[in-house]
Amino acid sequence: MRPRIFIAPACALAVVAGGCGSQAVVPTARITGIVKLCGGLSNKCFTEPARITVLDANHREVARSHPLDGRFSFALAPGRYTVSAKADGYVIGTVSVSAAAGDTTHANITNNDVE
């Protein structure tokens, strides 16, 4: 007599997709940074509240934040991104980065044109 194998219906598809009860893990990359304005009479830097936007390689917005202390952090899929900081209607700065799975990429934005 041949042994019979029984798989619960709920797990049947999961076994094909990677195992019953397991979740597919999508690798993420992290982009962090701080927005600073530098210069002026004192020639010092200070953090700036700004609107941060992140665009993917297809120029689609994939993340945004409005940190009051100028610090930002995003968990995204690995890839190439453009991070921009704007405040009071002007662009503080823009930086392009490559974010790798499991890594943290620093995307600090500094504007040295403060008078």
C-alpha cells in the first residue's frame, strides 16, 4: 500500500510559494539623513525643518516626510533614489543615492548659501 500525503488546503499554495506559515521577506534598504543650512555671519550650521520627498528611478514619489528637526529616515525597496529637501518655497538641496538591501545609505543635504 502506498503512503498518502495530506497537506491542509490552506497550506497547499503556501508550500509552493515558500512554505506553510512562512511570510515572504522583501529585502529593504534604509535612507537616512539630515537637512542643514550653513553660513551667515556666524558661519555655523543648523538643522532646518523641511519637506523631504523621495523619487524612484522612474521619477515617481515613493516617500515623503516633513520633519521639524531636519532628520529623516525611510525604509524602501533597494534601488536608485533622488532625495529633495524644500522649505518656504525654495529647494534646499537634492541628492541622488543608491540604496542596497540590508544597508543604510546616508543622504545628508546641506545648503551653504545662507547669508
